[in-house]
Amino acid sequence: MNRSRQPKYYVVWRGAQPGIYPTWEECQRQVKGFAGAAFKSYPTADEAARAFAAGPPAWTARRTAAAGPAPAAAPSGPQPAPAAMRKQPAALPPNPPDWRTDTVLPLPPAVRADAWAVDAACAGNPGRMEYRGVCLRTGQEVFHFGPVYGTNNIGEFLAIVHALALLKQQGLPLALYSDSRNALLWVRQKKCKTKLPHTARTEALFQLIGRAEKWLRENTYDTPLLKWETQLWGEVPADFGRK
């Protein structure tokens, strides 16, 4: 009797390009020959997205591609990513002028230092997308997500919501900068108005979008959302430097 094959979503925590992949073939390309590769399959896009964000479980064996797809196992609860897995922040820029003592970054006078800045990068559009947030007072990266298949605008939208949720969770009275007018508008409208097709390849991403929109509908926040004026101030400090 023929049985239709159930879709799986492959999470790669350690590999050539960490991310979420809809087929074993794509996953295998990331982990084959990669020493200490860590990856695992999940039955739904939502489980895969949550697992990728949480980091590899402590019991996850470091496998090689020769061993075949990692079997789906019962989750043991989310655990934080090991220090070795966390993306290291880029080197800090030169020290600020002596008159500015509220930040290690050379921020323009009009920019608040009691703030985070977010940005996204995409190799192709759509393509491999990732986003991050940076603290303007310390210059340190405070969160990073990706890469996943998506668009730059989606990444900018998710980055803002990610930051809003973290700031509220941690009770931090900071402002938030983004250089994306579209993303700021989408957040205020509580809707990611992307034209990216919703397919098997983008299912994991749309699960994230749905969770972000749900958070916006169910939460209020006091965080000032500010536009980073690139033409006046240069690239936003969360920029990935790939232009």
C-alpha cells in the first residue's frame, strides 16, 4: 500500500549554513563533511522554528551526513544555545568623541543611546535571510536569528517584533531604531504585508510571521519606534555590512 510521505523540516544548528530546510537533500548539503554537525528533523514548521531559536538540546548527538537524516525524537524542552553556537558580535567601531559618554559607538548627536537598533540582511530577495539587534549603549549584539529563506522586508518586520517582545519581557525602558519604513508601518498595522508566496519552502517562515502578528495583536508596549535616517547618519549599527 502506498502511503504519502509526511513532510519534515530539518533544523541545522551546526553546519555550513545553520537554518531550517524543507528537504533532507538541502540539509545534507549543509552538514556533509562538517565536523561536529548538529541537526534534527521535526514534523511541523512551528516545532522546527521553536527548536532552531532555542538551540540544540543537550542530548543531540553531533552527527555527520553519512549517518543519514537525524530521527525525530521526543523533545526534552528548550535549552539555551551553547556559547560556542551564539553568533559573535562584529568588532566595535572606533570610540566615540570624548563629549559623548553614554555609548561606546560613534553615534550622531541626534541618536539616542538608550536604545536598540535592528536590521536584516538577505542574500537574494528572496533568499537566505537573517536579522539581529544591537544595543547602542554597549555596541553588543543582543539577539540574532537565521538564516532562513525569506525577504529583507520580512526580516526587518520580524526583527522589530523580536526586539519589542524581548524589551517587554525584560522590562527595559529603551527606544528601538529600524531603517525600514515598510517594516515600521507593518508593525504599527500589526500585519506583515509580504507578497512572498506561502509554499512548503516558506512554511517555517510564515509560522514565525503568524506568531509575530499574534504577539502584536495580544500585547501593548511603550517602546518608542524610531526611524534610523541612513542618509543623515550612515548605516544602522545593526547592519551586516554586506552592501
